[in-house]
Amino acid sequence: MILVTGGAGFIGSNFILDWLAAEGSPVVNLDKLTYAGNLHNLAALQNDARHIFAHGDIGDGELVGRLLREHRPRAIVHFAAESHVDRSIHGPADFIRTNIDGTFRLLEEARAYWGGLPSAEREAFRFLHVSTDEVYGSLEPDDPPFSETTAYAPNSPYSASKAASDHLVRAYHHTYGLPVLTTNCSNNYGAFQFPEKLIPLIILNALNGKPLPVYGDGLNIRDWLYVGDHCTAIREVLQRGRCGETYNIGGWNEKTNLDVIHTVCAILDELQPAATGQPYAALIGYVKDRPGHDRRYAIDARKIERELGWKPQETFDSGIRKTVRWYLDNAAWIHNVTSGAYRDWVSKQYGAEPGAVS
Ligand code: NAD
Ligand code: DAU
């Protein structure tokens, strides 16, 4: 038994599906079901007794304590977070509450539970904290990629809140001996990603004939990792990572946003050409830049490769093709997530006219 937080979100749901296929041991999934949480992601597990869903907040100590005592997990894999940078700019409070205070309360309950375990179980217990490369800040074009010893320099309320949570996790190891592991990963893409993030937003807007909004000059660089590869990396770290260590996870796929958008458009042109006869790239438009927009992220993933033998299996070309295909094949999922709340967000972020670009 393991306890997963945020298992109804993008990466958490991919992780639970991957875990049950690969490991098979049961999962308790604690999720608050915010706008980003979606149990349809786990529809394949509807009749699977190995998935136990608990609706609640990681900041609810009483609930977390009860789940730990009842299910006696051998590990906590902590995904739950507010995860979208643009939302953190519009309203940072939820990010402070969940990412910092929520992680603190989860750590407190984990410490109490772990402290009361018999010694063999205590020895085996792990708290794996899923974090981001954004805690390291922004790179110049010629800087080496982020390593595990790069100094923290978060620039958005989101990345600052994740950095704070990383520090708390580290402190619980050094102060109380809690057996923690931290992973810092680059941009994920794949099935079940909520269409506020770049790749699914571009796919959906293109299919709907809406403008494809590029922030600033479109030359910001991100490192892209297929979500299935991230899930495998987390399993490896959980099983064989050294307590107290952090592991950077990345895809060795540095791309400008314009490169990514043009790639998605070209795949759509091939798989589902627009009824207008125009290439989808004709919809590209430039919009106001994100405030404090980090220019470049890149990950040095040699430590996890050296110590745990993990390497990504997907290239960007193979992963992005699978991803576009998944969105084309899952119209019902898209319909379900593009609710009124989604439309309100699009209008808040991109202007009164949903999808309008300057
Ligand atoms: P997501 O926004 O898709 O999902 C977050 C999930 O957490 C949702 O199911 C939501 O309902 C749940 N949640 C939010 N607040 C909660 C609370 N207080 N209590 C319980 N559940 C709550 O996020 P994601 O993209 O799947 O990211 C998962 C984790 O991975 C996050 O910690 C994020 O910082 C990290 N991460 C994401 C990426 C990426 O590219 N998406 C990259 C590196 C790291
Ligand atoms: O690096 C890991 C991080 O990647 C995770 O920690 C975050 O949870 C995840 O959201 C992601 O953050 P980004 O800000 O990099 O992802 P996003 O998809 O929001 O944006 C990717 C890039 O595309 C970024 O440079 C901003 C740009 N962008 C984004 C949107 C939504 C656009 O140009 N237009 C858009 O409409």
C-alpha cells in the first residue's frame, strides 16, 4: 500500500495507472478535486479494488492521520499542489496554502505516523516529494543545465511555494530523520494534462480554429519530458533512491515554445487537417508576455542515470505524436474538462474574447 496525494491530477493519475500496471500494490489517492483534479482520468480503475479514493485536503491533518493509521502505507508520494504559473500570478494565496502549508501539515502527519511504526516498517518507509526544475530559476543561453547543487532562485509565486516545500521536506530529514526523497522534474506532457498548460492548450485551440497564443517572443526554452518517463523515474527513486537526496529528472529536450507549437501544428496538419485548408500554424499569434517569465530551463539528469540507471524512453518526436493522438482520440475527456470554469479562466488570462490574441 502507498498513499498518493494529488492522484486525480495530470501526473498523479498517470502515476497511479503506471504504478498499478507495473507494481500492482494498492494505492490510497488523497485529492481535493480542485479545478485540476479529475476522476475521469482514473475511469479505467472504476472496478479496481486496488485504487481507494479519499476526497480531501492534504492540509487536513485529522484526515491525513486517519488515512495513515487505517491503511498503513509504506510510502507517501506527494504530487498534490497548485501547479500553474499563470494562476499563481493572478492569485498566489492558494499556492501558499496548499504548496507550503499543506506540505507542512502532511509532513507533520507523516512524521507522527512514521515515528510510531515498528522498526522494520520504520526503516522501509519513504516520503517522496515531487517537485519542479522551476525552483532553480532561469538560465542564460550558455549556462550549464540545472544540477542537484544549483542554488535555488525561484521567480514566480508558484516556484517560490515549491521551493519552500522542498526546504521543509529537507528540514524534516535533517531535523527529525524522516526518510525523504525529492525529485525536481522539467516540463511534462502527455495524456490527461489540463488544457491551461501550453501543449494541450495549443492542441485544443488549433482544433477549434482559435488563435494560438505565444507569450512574448516565443523563444523561451523549456526541457520537455513525456509523463510516462517521469512516472518510471519516480518509481525508481522510490525503490532505490538514497534518503535525503534530491534527483533531477529531465528529457534532454530543450525546445523554444515556438518550436513546440510548430511541431504540434505539423502533426495536426498530418493527422487531422483543418477544414479551412489552412495550416494550423497560421493561427499563431503573439500576446503579452507572462510577468517575470523565466527564459530558459534545462536539466542535467546524469545523477539519476548514474545512480539508478534511469533514462527517458521517449524522444520528443515520439512522445508528442502519442500526445496529439491521445487528444484527438479523447473528445469526451476534453468536453468534460472544458467546463464553464475553464472558459472563465481562458477569458481571464487571454482577454474578454476567449482566445483573442494581439
Ligand atoms: P495538476 O495541477 O494537474 O494536479 C494537481 C492535483 O492536486 C489535482 O488533482 C488537485 O485536485 C490536487 N490538489 C490540489 N490542491 C490540493 C490539496 N490542498 N489537497 C489535496 N489535493 C490537492 O498538477 P500536475 O501537473 O499533475 O503536477 C503534479 C506535481 O508535479 C506538482 O507538485 C507539480 O509541482 C509537480 N511538477 C509538475 C510538472 C509539470 O510539468 N506538470 C513538472 C515538474 C513537477
Ligand atoms: O518546469 C516544470 C514546470 O512546467 C512545472 O513545475 C509546472 O507545474 C508546469 O505548469 C510547467 O510550467 P511552465 O510555466 O513552464 O508551463 P506552461 O505550460 O504554463 O508554459 C510553458 C511555456 O509556454 C512557458 O514558457 C510559457 C509559454 N506559454 C504558455 C501558455 C499557457 C505560452 O507561450 N502561451 C500560453 O498560452
